[in-house]
Amino acid sequence: MAIIITDECINCGACEPECPNTAIYESSEDWKFSDGTSLKGVINLSTGESIDADFSQEPISDEYYYIVPSKCTECKGFHDEPQCAAVCPVDCCIPDENNIESETKLLEKQSFMHGK
């Protein structure tokens, strides 16, 4: 499953540079699939949707840092544990019960985003 940042976030920013998928963004910041990945141009998502990886997407939160679920792999393929949760001083990076994925799916997502 993806990780989510709760509304207990103090906007310290410790999590953002730790994410190997560039899935964490500051509040109100637009995001792109191409940010920090090898994805470029039109891509086909596992949902069957085609989208331009370089197209700016709307922010998920305008109040605190947020994690893009479709880019989060819980650091699978990079680290043994989610790095955002490891560095968060207020423990607001928690599993997202609304985005449950198997380790296999998370590794497939990591491979898709980074061309491995």
C-alpha cells in the first residue's frame, strides 16, 4: 500500500528529499509523473489510462506535504522501510488503507517508473 501523510504534518519537509520516487510534494505544489523518474511523454498507467508524464497534475493537498499514491512504492526496490516514515518527527507518514498494493505490485511500479 502507499504511504499517506496525515493532517498532523508540521510541514517540516524532512520527508521530501528522502523519497526515491519523488512522490512527496510540498502543499499546493503541482506534481508530474516525470519528476524524479525515467517516465517521459505519453505513458500507459496500470489503470489503463494514458497520460503525458510531463503534464502538471493538481496538488493533492493545499495544507501540508502530500504523497502521490500512484508514485509511492513504500521505498520497495530501494530501502527496507519507507524513508518518509523513518525520518518524520511527528509520525504522520502512515500506511494508506485506501491504496493497498502487494509487494509485487509495488516493485512493478518501481520498475515502471525507473526503467529497471
